[in-house]
Amino acid sequence: MAEQTDLLILGGGTGGYVAAIRAAQSGLKVTIVEKYKLGGTCLHKGCIPTKALLRSAEVYDTLKAANTFGIETKEAVVNFKKIQERKQSVINQLHKGVEGLCKKNKITVLEGEGAVLGPSIFSPVSGAVAVTFNDKSKEEEIIVPKNVIIATGSSPRTLPNLPLDEKMILSSDGMLELETLPESIVIVGGGVIGVEWASLLNSLGVKVTIVEFLDRLLINESVSISRELKKSLEKKGIRILLSSKVESAEITDEKVAVTIEGKEPITVDKVMVAIGRSPNVEGFGLQNTSVKYNPKGIEVNEFYQTTEGHIYAIGDCIDTMQLAHVAMKEGELAVAHILKETVEPLNYTNVPRGVYTNPEIASVGYVKENVPKEKKVKIGTFNFSGNGKSLVYGESEGFVEVIRDLETDDLLGVSIIGPHATDLITEASTAIYMDASPIEIGEAIHPHPTLTEAIQEAALDTYGKAIHK
């Protein structure tokens, strides 16, 4: 007899397990089917491991600059094996935490692959799931849920002329498994993944070249932010080729010869392909249903319902922002809708975004280039070179941009490039959520000396009232 459950979640990544916990807290019987490990891409192959590596790179940068702080040290040495071991220990600790949360909330976790079935003897409608366990000694199990949430995530994308072998031509997945650092690398793609890897590898002593097809890095950020990042990375020794197309990458004698249209070939130890991720929409039975999907992802409405109302989809497998915190929120909203609670659709413009390069980048709301044409705005800025805490820390690169609507006095957007930008953006994100105006940020007392004063000054600058500018 088929197993019954209130909610089955296909995929135990950040979106999936958060949705599961929220549903279980509300009294639903919940089952997660996960073929790899709870935590998904973010925990095991994305956010957490890359940030752990970036932290090691940051520590090394600090040690290299110790003399400027009056601290004389012997030359620091990179032990990449230990760096990787530390990264794995962080992952393991968080993974155990997620497992513990699921156990605490009495969520059934099945380790294996799920396939969504069409109408059958088990259910008159689509949505029953056949589970094939990783443990081959277990027989296939059929689960009939009242609702399904698909949270199957995404996979690294590549190009036909750059076939991945994860040894010489690697995705971000392969990069995380490196046992030794290459001496040189070409990174194809100047988006978030590409520039983060470029930053950390450069800090650890690797000769890095970024090849970007478009005319600037981080196309979704403001032009001024992109320009400042390029200047900073080039100052550190990273070569950046914009408006450039990789034609081929040929492996010979443990090297990769990279041919770039209109430029001299480059020979390096490794090539990393960082051109984004593709939603996982194939291989788990969607063709058995009337759920609509395409290469961009599964089609959903503002409540994350597919064309079959009891089947939902969230996270990287739908065509929204591929961010872990977005997947989490989508999961919570999908569960709220299942529970027939009042749901306010997510405003994706006001989702905070972060890039963990050195210097860090973060933004929320609009950037200068995508403010609706009908809005008249004033942009305030403040440089970290005028901030006391930045100078104390020796990290005075970058600036804050604040966008104010001149007609409504609304805070429309904040962009930051500089120290701890990914932490600082929370003040701006909260302000937008609370419908605060820039003057309210500017008049609120900010402790001194802190980095947050840069946001305060930029907010005041939209009125021409910045004190230290």
C-alpha cells in the first residue's frame, strides 16, 4: 500500500528544508526526498564552501598586510590542504545542524531519487512520487502526498566549446574539489561566481584572467559598482578581458590553451567555466504531468503553484533569482499558501543581493540603470575613505550609493562596494521593508565609529545634508 503524507518535498536544499520545517511547525506531516545530502547546492557546493575559502583568503590578505598595522611577522604560507579541510568541517557542522532540525520537527527524510507520477492506481491526479532509494537493498516506495513542492535546484552551465571534465576544465563543483592550487587559471564569466573565485584565487597567489562576453562585470549591479570592482581587481593583478569570446580550450600536456576571439591565446593550468546555472527540470517525471516547464525553469504563479494547483515549485528550478535566501522565502510562502494563509507575493526588486569578493558588494532595490523612467530621483554617495572605521581597519576602498524618489521621498535602492558590504546591506533592506525614507536613515543615530555611518552619510547626501562630505 502506498504511503500517505500531507506534503512531499522533492529536494532538501535550502528552499526545500526550510519549507519542510515551516510546514512541520504548522502541524503537517512532511516528507523530503533528497538524492544527495540535506542542505543542497548552497551548503555543499555553493554559498557555504566558497565563503569558507574566501574567509581563508581574507585571513591571508590580512597577514600579508600586517606590517602596515605595525605587526611584524614571518612570511605566511598557504596550506591549501588545511584550507580545504576547514571548509569541509564548516560544511559538516552545518549539515549536522540541518539534519538535527529535520529530526526535531519530525520530518521524514528519504535518501534517494523521486519521480513524479501521472494519474495512476495510487492517485486520480498527478503528484504521487516513486522513490528509488540510494540504498539498493530497499524496494521502491510510492508516496501519495496531498501537496508537492518541487525544489530540485540547479546545475552548472557550460558551453559546447568548453566541455567540462572537472579536472582541467572545471565548473564551480570541480573547483571545490581541487587538491592543489593551480599556478594560473582562466575564468570564463564575470558574474557573481566568476568574480568571487577570481578574488579568492588571486589572494591565494594564483595568476587569474577573467574573460567576460559582456562589456562589464556584474551586469546586474550599477555601472559605477562594476567599474570600481574592475579597478580593484586589476590593482590586485587580475587580468580582465571584457567584450571577449572564448572560442576554444584545448588540453595538451597538462595545460589548457585558451583561444579568445581577436586576442592572443592564453595557456594556463586550469579553466573554470562560470557562466551561471541551469534549473534542474528533467529526469524526475514532470513529463508525466501537465506541469509546464522549459529550459528557464518550471512555470509558477505568484504563490509558486504550477499549472497543477497542488504541485508547487520553488528555488533555482523556477525562473526567479538564484539565491539561497530567495529559495527559503519562496518555500515559506508556498507553505503559507498551502495552509490557506494570507500571502503577500514576494517583491524581487527588494531582495538584498551580495557578492563576496574583496572588496565586498551588496545591493537592494533599484540600481541607477534600472530605475523606472517615470521616476525622478536623487542619488547620494559617500566614500569609505571618509569613514573612520574603514580607515582604522585599513579597508577604505569603495562607496555607498543611495537612491531617493524626489516625488514620494521613498528609498528606492542602496548599493555598496566596500568592507563588510554584505552585512551592511541589511540596514538598507530593513529600511525598504519598513517603508523608511532616506531622511529617516540619515536622522537615526548611528554609533561612531562604525561602517554603518557611510550609509547614513549617503542617505543624507540625497538631500545635500551629508556632514562629512
